[in-house]
Amino acid sequence: VQTLVDEGILNGGQGNALMVKLDQALKHLEKGKYAQAINALHAFVNQVADFSGTVLPVETADALIAQAQAIIAQIEWLTAP
């Protein structure tokens, strides 16, 4: 995300909005709050999807979404009963 801001693809506000969600997910993971981490990652995915094709090139948005979904899947797998 920071690279996208540095390259001028996202403005500072857009980048910050995404980074806040990623930071929240990380903080929740560090505290073992997996459901909250997943929720923060879903919020990230939703915002990236909103940016897709307008603010972000579709390919870039798809790549960010795929990465977030892979992390969500890993958390779900690790926390499955």
C-alpha cells in the first residue's frame, strides 16, 4: 500500500485508510483476536474493491484482494476446531 502511495497511485488519505485496516488486523492477531483480525481484513478487501477500476487498476486491486483473502484463509485454517 505504501508503494502505491509513493508511486502516486493512491493519495495519502486513501493509503492511510487502507493501512489503518491492515494495522488493526495485525494488532488483533497479536492479541489472539482472530475474528476481529478477519473483520479488519474484510474491511480492507471491501475498500480495495471500491477502489478497483477507479482509483486502482483492476489488476492491482485484484492482487491486493487475493493477498488479503489468502491471509484470511490462513487465519481460518489455523483457528478451525
